Amino acid sequence: MKKKRMTHLDESGAAHMVDVSPKDRTDRVAIAEGMIRMNADARAAFFSRATRKGDAVAVARVAGIMAAKRTSELIPLCHPLAPASITMDIEPVEKPLAVRVRATIRVTDRTGAEMEALTAVSVALLTVYDMLKSIQKDMVITSIRLRRKSGGRSGDLSFR
């Protein structure tokens, strides 16, 4: 089995940003999601949109969008992208009792938006925790993962 070369390391093992200039700009989409488990009181407060810190749903949504736009500032060697669209979906989950956050990032560029989608979800979930920690301190952020990506050399992929 041929060993895959790490793309962010040069021949000497030094980190470098991958040169994407030879790649064509293509339409790309990345969808990531994650959950934060919480008790019924915290979830009711979240969806009431009237926590002590304000409308937690709106704040989490904006936090995710802002994070996606700043991903290259947070993740070393990540290329800066200009997303054409960032959608943050936030919904209740019954079993386990939780809130699910899903980010969909659309971009036309030389590299995919997987990191932007994952960063958006992560920061939105951290924001949910911050907005609700006065109600419940032992919430659990879980299951952050890439669900789908399309475009680019690897084509369309879906993950469970």
C-alpha cells in the first residue's frame, strides 16, 4: 500500500501552505453538523429566544457565520475563502435532548470549505454553551463532523 504524502508538509517535514494556484475555481459546498446535549430547562430557554444574554438562537447563528468567515485566521495553513453563502440551521433534538447546529457553506474557489463549515458549527455550539451556562453548566458538545462535501478533485462525498 502506497503511503500518502502529507500535503501540508514539504520534503523536509516543514509545514507550508499548499499551492492551489494551478487548480481551477469550481463550485463547492460543505455541510457540517454537531450537537450540544442539555436538560429540558436549558433547551426551553434557548428556544424561547429570551435568555439573560438575549436571543441565543440568533447569537449562535451569527457567531457561526462570523467564524466561517474567519477560519483562515484560526486554522494554521488554511486558505482564506470568500463564501458565497453561509447558512446556519439550528433545531431541537428529542433523543438525546439536545440542539443540533448545521452549517452549509457555498463557495466558488480552488479549495473546499470543509474547515469553514466545521469551524462555524464549533463556534456556534460554543456560543450556545456560553449563552446557557447560567442555566446548566454540564452541557456536552458532541458529534461535530463533516456530513457532505461536493466539488473539487474528490467530487461529492457524504458521511454518516
